[in-house]
Amino acid sequence: MDFGLQPPEITSGEMYLGPGAGPMLAAAVAWDGLAAELQSMAASYASIVEGMASESWLGPSSAGMAAAAAPYVTWMSGTSAQAKAAADQARAAVVAYETAFAAVVPPPQIAANRSQLISLVATNIFGQNTAAIAATEAEYGEMWAQDTMAMFGYASSSATASRLTPFTAPPQTTNPSGLAGQAAATGQATALASGTNAVTTALSSAAAQFPFDIIPTLLQGLATLSTQYTQLMGQLINAIFGPTGATTYQNLFVTAANVTKFSTWANDAMSAPNLGMTEFKVFWQPPPAPEIPKSSLGAGLGLRSGLSAGLAHAASAGLGQANLVGDLSVPPSWASATPAVRLVANTLPATSLAAAPATQIPANLLGQMALGSMTGGALGAAAPAIYTGSGARARANGGTPSAEPVKLEAVIAQLQKQPDAVRHWNVDKADLDGLLDRLSKQPGIHAVHVSNGDKPKVALPDTQLGSH
């Protein structure tokens, strides 16, 4: 609107005849109240939801409720801020109106100017009022310009105060189809209740038609049948065994039943000596038998002087790589460790083979070979035990003479005839048990050479030397 085309009488008149700043001030107060109410409601809403979700109401439904209520709380907080901004804008409009109202020329001044002009024009017969008329018109022009400038400033301030952020509708926090779903669920519940009532009615009708009065009759008939059966069996037994047969049979049956009851007493009496034996066997274990480490295997070959001293050196050989002592296959180191095999009688003239110790090894060909490592026993001292791979042991007791002399010459002679009968195996301590287990399943004569670091030792594969 171009306020320059509007005379000051109209402009000032409109400003003075309007409602003034009262309605805008009332609107500002109302917006302030709405903003405060929304803020308070949002805080209360959030507090209630948080209290329910964290204390009295837990679970998935509580989480769903809190998630649905959160957007509404956010909307109320945002709307409260917008209402506060609207109140501020209303107060800004009031300030703009009051500024414009003070800037426009009051209508009475404009009316006085117009009255003075009319009076001067009416009395200007000889032109004596021309200067006064010009001054009055100039004053009126100034009033016009003043009103125009005031209205342009008011229009600009009003436009700024009227710029507000548009309000939005609250979000949907409920399921629109919830009422329809509730109605459907109610219908299903009603139908289910109707079906349950129908089933109950049918069962009641069937129960009413069932002849319960015949049950006592049936029970009485069964009792009568039992009595008749007892009487019939009694008559039959009396007919077979005499007039007192049934009574005798009944007494015998009762006696037999009473006798069987004594079995429990007998079992209790016989189990009394075993009281505590189970606990004793569980908590007491016999001391384990001493175990000889694998390093002691073959130790009997090198702990005595005399002829056995030549066997103290370790031997090592591979399959098919044995040296020969005469026609006998021996490990490679035997050639230097034992230059020749000599009889005990030649080495120790004062000792005969008749003093060889008795052993638990069978007195066969290979059993005589095992005794060769215990030649020191002929001097009367106990030779060390020889342990085989299977854990069997052969003890040398110097005080007990052998039943027959050891025929070492015959042993050597038989082995010379079978130089390839002995198979030699090199193994360390870790693999000894596995090798002995495999050799126990293979027939033949086996010599196992056990390596103990840099000092291998010889161990016999089994006490039953003649069978493996």
C-alpha cells in the first residue's frame, strides 16, 4: 500500500480510531501462557513415561510405549518454543504500533490546519491572506509527509513481527488399525466363548444320559463273582485232597509267604560283615609296586666284574648290519668291547657253572642266554634284576643253586648254527614301549638296543625269549 497517496486526515484517523495495542498485548500474554502449559505438559509426560518404563512397567510393551510417546513429547517441547516465539513477535508488533502511533500527526492538529485554511481563503478578498494561506498549506504538507513516513516505518516493523514459524500437527502415537484389531479380537473371544459353552453343554448332556446307577450293580456283581470263585476253588480242592484240603492249602500258602519274608532279614545279616568295606576299598589303596625306569633295562649286562665286564659297553646295530663273532651275528661295538667269548670256568677257575643262580626264565636255549648276563652270581653275590620290555622280571638269588648247570657252550654252538635268527633293533627311551609292543606280536629272536643319550643300553625284548 502506498501511504503517500493517502491524506494525513485518513492516515491519522485510522491510527487513532483503531483498537490500539490492547489486542496484541493480550495475544502476547496468551501465547506466553500456551508456551508455559506445553512446556509443563511435556516435562510431566516425559517424567511419567520414564517412570513407568524404568520402574513399574518393564518388557517389550513398555519399550514400545516409550518409543511411541517420545515423538509426542518432542512435539510438545517444540510447539512450546514456537508459542514463546509468537508471544515475542506479538510484543514486537505492539512496539511497532506504538512507535507509529506516536509518529503520526494527531487528527485534531490536521483538522485545525484545515479550518484555518478555510478561514483564510474566505477572508482573502484583497489578497492580504495569500502568505498565510501558503504557510498553512506548507504545514499541511509537512503533516502529510510525517504521516507517510510513520506508516511506511510501521508497515516494515509489522511485516517483521508477523514472520512466524508454521505450527505442525502432533504425530500419530497410536495404531490407526488398533480399534479394528480390538474389535476382531473381541469377536474371536466371543466366538470361542460360544464354542466353549456349546462343548460344556454337550458334555453335560452326555453325562446326564450316562447310566451311573448301574455302577453299584456292576461292583456288587464283581464281588459276588469273586466269592463264588473262592467257594468253587475250595470245593474243588476238598474234592481232590479231602474235606480239609482247602484249609491245608491255605495254611501252606500263608506259611510259604511268611518264609519268603525271612529272605530280607537273611540278606541284611549277610551284608553286615561288608559294612564299611566299600569305603575302605575306595579310600585305601595298596602301595604301588616299585617300577624300574627304562634306563635300567639291560643294566644287568654291565654291573659285575669278570666275564660280564666285557658286556658293560653299549651296543648299537641296525637290522641287517650286525658284525660276526665267529658265525654269530652281534652288534658292531661287540667286536671291540668283547674280543672273544670265554667260559666262566676259564675266567674264574674257582667258580663252576653249577653255582649259576636260579631264575624265573625258562631253561631253554634263550633262557640260558639270559643267564649269561648274570655270571657274577656264581661268586655268591646277588646280580641285578633284568627287566624285559613287557615288565616281567628275572631275579638272581645267589644263595640258591640252579638245578642243572648252564651250558654256555651249547648256547653259543646253537646260535652259530643260526646266525641270522637274531634281529637287532635300535630305539630310544621314548619309543621303547611301542617297539616292545610290536615285537611281542612278531615271532623270532629280537635284540633291542636302547639309547640313553650318548650311552645306549641293551634290553631283552621279553622274558619268554624262546617264543619271540
